[in-house]
Amino acid sequence: MINPVSIYIQTKEKIDLLYIDGDYSVKGVFADFNTYYNDVRIGGYIILHKIYSETSGSRVLIEHLKAYRAIPNHIELIEISAEIAVLHKKTDKAMYIMFPEANRLKRIQHKLLGKTPWFPAKIVPTPKYQLQINVIDIDTKKPIAGAKIICPQLLDKFKITDANGSILCDHYLPNRYIFEISAPEYMIQDDLFIDISAEKLLHKSTIPLKKKPPKVIILPTLMIKVVDNLLKKPISNAKLSCYQLSPLITNQDGNISFERCLPDQYSFDITADAYHSQQQIPIEIAATPTLQSFTIELEMQWALFERMNLINQIEIPARFSKASNSYKSIIPAEEFTAKRLFKEIAALAKTGGEIHLPEGQLELTETLKLPSNLRLIGIAGKTELIFKDVDFGLMIQNHNGIEVENLRIRHQGTHKFCAAIFITQATDLIFSNVEIIKPRAVGFLFADNVHRTRLAHCSVYEANLVGFMMVRNVWDTILQSCVAEGCKQGGVFLTDLKLPSHIDPLDFHNQIHHTTEIIGNFAPFDPLDPLPYRNSLIDCTFRYNRKMGITTDGVGNLNVVNCVIANNDCEGITIDNGSWGCQILNCHIYNNGRRGLQDETELNQDFVEQMGIMEDGSSKAKLPGISLDNAAYCRIENNSIEDNWGDGIKFVRSVYACTAANNLITNNNKGRNDKFHFFGVLIGVAQRQHPEQSDFPSCHNKIINNDIIGKHYAGVHLLATTSHNLVKDNRIIDAIFTDIEDHTN
């Protein structure tokens, strides 16, 4: 029996076809008929199942309708087959069929048992409706053979079109039918409605099908981003080449796209200005997804990294073995003359020995050249050598194992680049308690292949240039308890000064001219340039110098330990231009950087003359206690850095992987003005001072566990574009603006 509630919910309009099936009892069939008949539209159909079963309610219903003339007055019996009867509703007369009385039901059932003829003598044949469907190509209008046509209302029975693209469907009652039509290489046409009316027996319908679009193979797009391995910033104008693909150039975001790449293993070569090229970088493209991204890092061609790699290839001369010699010459005071001194030195030129000098002054007008194995000893504070108008006072060249003790040296004459003591091509030297006063240029000058020199309690005062100077490959020098004070340039200067092949190694005048006038003071270093390496300054004092306390211009592994660096007019200490592995430990660095003694020419050379002058005549561009510029892997730890006029510590530009930790940084920013702010620690990037100078923003540095106290504009200041710097666990007190001023975002 049909569920009337569900049917009612589903059929809000008149019923076209009512199919009564399921409960074949008399009560069931009558109930179904009475429930839905009035909802069948005029012209609709009612199909009754199981006509020839003796107990079928469908047979009883038909007989009952005929008895009351509902058939043929209102309903037409149009077809009877082996299983079904088809009724056609002719009028809109509402009808409700009462259940037969018992005696009438008995007579009907008796008739159905065959005692009374069931069928009328003549049954009028019902019309035979046909449907012809032609399937064609929508574009060419040609017939489509082999198309499959399914009608879900006919239990998904299907037919296949013939060579003419046609099928003929029989025995379709007037109704609306749903078809689904499909054909190879064509798009499926479903939910296709075709109406069959009672007005004509043959219905024709032409169905156009559209060909499926050609199958599009979506090939992956390869996107490669090229970045700097230090800064992680994109590299534009990098060229990527691959034999399977056309070469392309990265855009300003460092990106490059190769479209429609076949899944395969690719090998790329990458080149970019100022970066090391990479070759045969393997990248595998999978079949999916459609966009595949890869990041490739290029190593900057920073000469400092190459210099660090090359340093271990340098051979160090073996330690000099002193010959045992007991010869000792003691010059008496009355014979303390230049002639006697030169005679004694000449006598020891081959054998070596000791020469003891008396109390007194000795004027010399030519250079005193010391041979190997010589020990030259004066009386502390009382033996004085005065060199007049000579470029070099004491000179050690190509000799080793020399000791000089207890001398005071004056170096008099007009200013030029020269030195009171000059050492070159020498090893294993000792200077003890040597005092140099007002040298014409440099006090101690070490240049070119000087190894393992020890200076203890040596002092240089008021040098016209530098107190202690180390030029090019000067290795393993120790200054202990030494002093440089009142020098016109700096206390200590370590440099990889260029030595062109056409200039003599002893011609320092032309070497300096080549640097200052030909290539420029801030020219980048060459990784092959020899440099001072593994030198140490311990328990020293560098103060009241007209420029820096300690200046480095390309050094490796310099150790500055327990030193006082104070009252210098420029930086207390600079680690510059290709320096690495330097340590500044346990030092007191204070009151540096006022910049009140530099003249206009010097301020112009330092690019700050346009910044203005303060009321006291000093430059507004104050300098820090410690400055790092183009330096890597340096450590600043356990220092007291106070009362400096500029920043406490300044990472100027291109400072990589350096650490400032456990320092007491107090009351710097003494020179604050309307042009500049100064900070406890500044991590920055500055404009390059030479077209080939490295100027990437400082990165991967650590500022940790420092006490930063006092009126700094900010405790720590990070300039924009600096990156990957760790600022952690610092105690910052009384900063003017903010504790940490971070512009990196």
C-alpha cells in the first residue's frame, strides 16, 4: 500500500501518472485509489498492477468501476496486458469508490473465479505511441552513432543509436519523460525532458551533443626565490640557467618563475653580482602541485670570509734558536760614543752577545742596525739615545733573537713617515722597559713578516703619528703593560696597508700616498692582502691620543685584555675593514669620541664636515667607545664602557655574528645635540665610503646580558634593514626615549 502522507508531501501539483502497486488486497487497492485519484489531472493515467491474480484487489476495483459506469463515463480502460491495466482519466468529477458490500464483493469474486466471463467480448486496442530520437553533433550537425540513451522512468533501460544517430522507442504512454544521453568524446546530456502527447503517435526529437574540450595537461610552475644566506633578503638580477629551460633573471623580490615545467630532475647554475656562483643545484619537479616553490641561498662574496679561509694556508717561520754566547761588552760612561757603540755592534754581527750601555745621553745621526742574537741593555731611566734627522733609529731587518732593555729613545727632526724603532723580516724579539719620546712619526713600527715579538713596559709619548704600528703580516706580537699617550693620530694602529709591486716595502711614504690618494682610505681589502694576526694587547693604557686609542684596519684574532682606553678624541677602539675574531675583554673604555681636535680636512675625510660644529668647536658627529665596521665573529665582554661622547658600542655597517655580553655600559651619549642621538648599543648600516666597500646591514649579532644605565637616547637601537640580531636579557635603566628602539620591522 502506498504511503499517502509521503506522496502528498512530494506532490504539490496534479499527478500525471498514478501507479498502484504493493498491497494487492481489495482494501489496499481501494484505499490507494480513493487517496490519490482526485489528485490525478484530467488526461492523467492510473496503472494497476497484478490484474490476473485471483485475489487481486486491482481486478475487483476495475469490475466495481465498470458496474457503476465510472468506466467508461469518467475513466477509460485503454490497455490491459499480462500484468497491468492502464486507465485514462477523462473528467474532473471527484470520485470516491465505496468498499463493496459483502454480497456484492462475493459476486465479484465469484465472477473472478471464472464462472462469469471477465473480459468484454471486444476490447478496443489502445494507440501505439512511438518516440524517435536523433542525436547529432552540435557543431557539425552530423549524426552520432553509438550514443547511449537511458530513461530512468523505464528502469534505466537503454538503447544505442544506429549509424544514422537514431533510435526508435515503442510503447511510450503520453507523459513527460527524462532522458540521459552520452557518447564517447561528447559531454553527457542529462535531465533532458521530452513530452509525448496523445495528439500524435510518432514523436521526433533531435538532441545536439557538444564535444568534450581537449584534455588540458596542467604542468607545474616552478618558482625559485634567491636570497642572501646572511641577511635572508632577496637578490635581484640573479641569473638562473638550466639546459632544459631558457635562462631567466630574478625580479626585485628575488623571484623567478618557469612555467609549464615537465616533471623531471633539473639542474640550475646561478650567478649574481657580489655573490659566489652556484652550479648544478638539483631541483626535482613533481607531477603535482601546480606551483612548486624553492629557495636558494647564495653566499656573499665578502672578502672577509675568503680571507678567513686563506689565513690557515700561511706558513709561520720556525722559532729562532739562540746561539749560546757568553760574550759581554760593557761600555763605560767616558767611552759612551757613537763610534764605540757601532764598533761593538759590528764586532757582534756574527756571534751575538750582550752590550751594556752606561748612564747618559748619546746623539746618533745614523740608524743603529741590530744583528741577530744581540742583547742591548741600558740603565732604566738613565740611558738615552737621541736620533737626529734619521728615518729609523733602531732597525732590525732580517735578524732574529734580539733583546732591547732599559732604553729611553728620542727621535728628533722634521715630521715624515719614519720610526724610532723599525722591525721587518724578523722573529723572536723582546723589548723591555723601552721609552720613546716624541718620535718624528711612529714609535715602534713592525712591518712585513715579523713574528713572535714581546714588548713589556714599553711606552711611546707624543708620537707625531702612532705609538705602536703593525703593518701587514705581523704575527703573535704581545704588548704587555705598554703605554701610548698623546700621539697625534692613535695609540696603536694595526693595518693591512697596501703594498703595490712597484713600491719598495721600506718606502712607507709612497705606500701611504697610494692608499690615501690612489685607492682611497676606505678602499676594500683584498683577501690575499697580508695582515696582522694573533696579536695581543694586555694590561696596556692608551689615552689622550688625538684620534683613536686603538685602530685596526684589517686584522685577525686581536686580543685586547685588561686595558685602559680613555680620553681619546676619536673612538676608543675600532675593529674595521676586514677584521675578525677579535676580543675586547675586561677593559675600561671611557671619555672617548669628543671629536674636538680634528681639523676641517680630517672631518671632510671622515664625511662629517657638513654635520655642523658645537659651541665648544667640536664636531656634532660624536664617536663611540667601541666601533665595529666590516667585522665578523668578534666578542666584546666584561668591559666597563662609560662616559663616551657618542654611543657606547656601535656596529657601523656589515658587522656579522659579533657579540656584546656582560658589559657595564653607562652614561654615554655625552655629546647629544640637535643633529644626533647616541645609544648604549647601536646596530646599524651606514652609507658606503667607497664604491666597492661592503655595506650590508649588520646581522646575526648578539647583545645579551648587559647593564645599560644612564641617559642614552635608547638602551639599544636597531636600524631598519638590520636583521637576525638577538637582543636579550639586558638591564636598561634611565634611557631617554625607550629601552629598545627597534626599526627592523
